[in-house]
Amino acid sequence: MATVRKTIVISEILRLAVESFRAARVRFVLTALGMTIGTASVILVVTISDAGRQYILAEIEAVGTNLVELQYAGGGTGSVGNVKSDFLTYEDEGAIDSQVQGIADSSVVLEMYQRITLNEGRLKDVVVLGVEPQYIQVRNLVLLAGRFFDDEDEASHAKVALVTESFAREMFGSPGDAIDRSFQISGIPVTIIGTFTERVDTFGETEISNDTILIPYSVGRYFTGTDNVNEIYFSLRDQNDIETAASQIEAVAKSRHLATSAYKTTTLTALLTTAARIMTALTVMLALLCAVMLTVGGVGIMNIMLATVQARTREIGIRKAIGATALEIRLQFLLEAVLVSLFGGLMGAVIGLGIPLSINLLGGYHVPLSAWSVAVGLLTSAAVGILFGTLPASRAAAMDPIESLRFE
């Protein structure tokens, strides 16, 4: 019987709440508007955060999250003002490959600044990189036309080259038109066999510029006459081994050179961590903005409910006179506040999901849709309704029935 009584009371409270909404539809919608904006903001914040995080991670992964770069950081021997540099060498790469576990590919990079001669005697200043065939896998490059040089080209000192997309378009019109064209480096003819580009735009923060030409390391070594290289890239099989492998790579390099020489390794792990922190900070700031919007919406609900309680004083007195308890009165007005808040939350969910969905369908972009953001938005709406509806509900429940009946 007690359960039946509670069910009847709850259904009666719901009926009264619905009737009060029907009696003041405009006020009800305007009151819920603040929660609509707040809930839509919560969902959009989560969506923006997820989309931004996925975009940044995808851009970094396109460069290569399993990449380790080894560079000479200074030091050496000699008198003051006449320090002899202790650069990395081609032999260092072989030693590291044999001593460090988990390396999938590697390539030295020999960097030179050259003035090349193109057809019709045109001169152009370029950056020439002497690299190995594995460089395309290590640096995750995209081949646009032609082919990359192979082990046979490296072994035979083939005078072949690859040029960047921007270089090919500037000099020859298109990446495809650059194939089989030739130029001269210090009077030596070189044939272009391919064009390439970086998988993502690194804004010049790499060894590759717009006017970069790749040639086999064995050919580049001819121009320098030394085994010294500027840097060595290593690609790891397992991303989880990056930090350990980077330490081991640095240790092997130091063991093969002078004690006063310094070498450093660079990975993208720190960049991933930094990107995650930036996105977290951005999400927190946007969440605080959403909290302000939800608070404004909650205050609006509380003000309207206080005014509603005042306007319905006589109704409250009649309900109490015919047997309604203070708890039932409190639940009635608290439920009305929650329903107003949830209605605004549902409308906000529609808007919050509708915007990214429209972008996906009409804008040609992929914006992730998060179901849990909707759940968070609706739960937040209900919580705001309970929080800001408690005071009006308590004030209604505390009214004296005799005084309420006398209210005009």
C-alpha cells in the first residue's frame, strides 16, 4: 500500500508540474533558454576538445611518433678559439643499429648548401641532403611522382635526385614534369627521378625546406670528402621503446667520441605531452566558461521559481489544507525546476549535436560526435535544476497553510 501511495503522489506531482507549464508556456520556454545555451556549450566544448586533440595527435603521428633524431651538440678538442668539432659519422649509424634493440630503419643526413645549374643556364641556391634509401620510411615522406633511390643507386653512386613539390612546380610546372629532368651540382649532371613532400606541413621546422634536393649519401659524400654527417634519424618498431632507445642511442654516440663532445636526441614524445597539456588547459578554460553560463541559467530558474512560489501561495495553502505534506510540496516545486532545466538540456543537446553533425554533412570535415558529452550535459542540467530549485521548493514547503489561504 505504501508503494502504491508513493506512486500516486509522484504521478500527481508530475501532473501538476505539466499543468503549470501549460499554463505559462512562454515563461517556461524563456526560463529553459539559459539551460539550452549552457548545455549546448558543454557538448560543444567536449566536441571541440576531442576534435582538437585528435587533430594534433594525427598531425604529430604523421611526422612520426616513433622517430628519434641524433645530433651533435658541440664540444671537442683544441685551443681556445680553435675548437675542433667532433661531428657524427656514417660509422656511428652502423654501430648504433647493431647495439640498440628495436631500431627498424635509420638514415644519416648530410646537409650541404649548393648553387645548382638548371637548363638554359638558370642558377638556383638549394639545400642538398645526402640521405640513404631508408630515409623515405624514417621521415614518413609522401612520394608524389617517380621513385625514391634504392640500395643499388646508393651502392653505384648513381647521380640521381628527388626534389620537393614546391621546387618541381616552380622550376618545371608540376611534380610529374620534373621527372627525368636534369641539373648540375659543381658541374656534375644529376637526373631527377622523383618528387616528394612531407606528410604534414611542419612550417620549416625540419631539415626539409621548399628548395630541398635529396641525393644518395654516397654521392653527397663525394662533395664533402668526409664521413661527417649533420644528423642521424632512427625509426623504432615500438613507440613504447622510444625513451629507452633514445637514451641508448645517445650513450652509444658518446662512447664513440671524445668525452668533451656532446650529443643529443630529440623525440616527439615531449611534443605529444605538451600538446596534451595544452588541450587539457584549453578544455578547462572552456569548461569554466560553460560553468558560468550554466550558473546564469540556474539563477534564472531560481528567480522564476521564487516568483512562481509567490504567485501560487494560495494554491500551496489549498494543497496543504487538503492533506499535502511539506515533502510533497517540496518535491512538486523541485520537480518543476528539474523539468525546466532538463527541457533546456534536451534542446541544448539537439543544438550541441546538430552543429558538428551539420559540419560533417555539409562542410566536408570530420568532427567527432561524443555520446558521453550528451550524457554529461543532461546530468549537469538535472544537477543545476536540483541545486537552484532547492531554495524555491524549500520556501514553498515552509509556508504556513493558514497564512497561505489568506494570501490575495
